[in-house]
Amino acid sequence: MSLPTSLMPARDALDRPLHAVRNGLLCMGLLQGLLALALVHSGLERDWQALGLLLILQPPLFMALTVTRWRDARLWAGGGVMAAVVGVMAGSMIWGLRHAPWEDSRVLVFLCTALSLWWFVALPWFQAFMAHGRWRVPYASLFVLA
């Protein structure tokens, strides 16, 4: 049974949130590109450039894979947590590059492994959290999103 056309929401009203999300993603990508370009040409040491690039790219990507609407405090809190975790991981990478007795490539492998594991656990959980609106999410949701 379908609704009469007079009771159905206008197509424009349904598309408005999608346009807002898409426009936000485009603006975020443009801002990321400009910040990355400025950082690469900033003359900072490579260690600090790596930290900056991780902070410019990782948290917004985490948010972009989860966003359904921009005016959601949980989305921004998740981006903040992601920025903090990436900052700690990248900061330990910088410390490792300066103080570790082994070669630089091993420290980068450790960072990539740690970030990959973090994304594998955090992203599906955060997506399920955003969909269900509570901290405890069903395992089936996590399984499907992972």
C-alpha cells in the first residue's frame, strides 16, 4: 500500500540532508588538501610533517566514513577521540624515530600496524554506535560493519 502523493514528503526535503553531507565532505576534502599542501611546503622537519599529515588525514576520514549529518555532537566527539589516538601514536613514532636503536623503517611498520588495528576495531564500533545511539551495540552490527 502506498501513500497518496499529498502525504509523501517532497523529494527535495529527502535530498537536503544528502546534499549537506556531500557538500560537507567536499569542503572537508578541499580543506585537507590545502592543509596538506601548506604542511609539505612549510619547511618543518619530516617527523613533524608526518605527524601533521596523519592528523590532517586520519580523523576527517574517520568522520567521513561515519557521517549521516554534520550537526551531531557524537560525530565530532569521535573525530576528537580519533585525533587524540592518532596524535599519541604518531607522537610515539616521532619519539621512536629519535630514540630507538633500530632503523627507521621498523618504527613506521609499528605505527602502520597499530593504526590498522585501531581502525579495524574503532571504525565499525563507532559506525554501530552512531546507528544505534548507545554505547553497547549488538555484535551482529559490529560483524556486518567490520
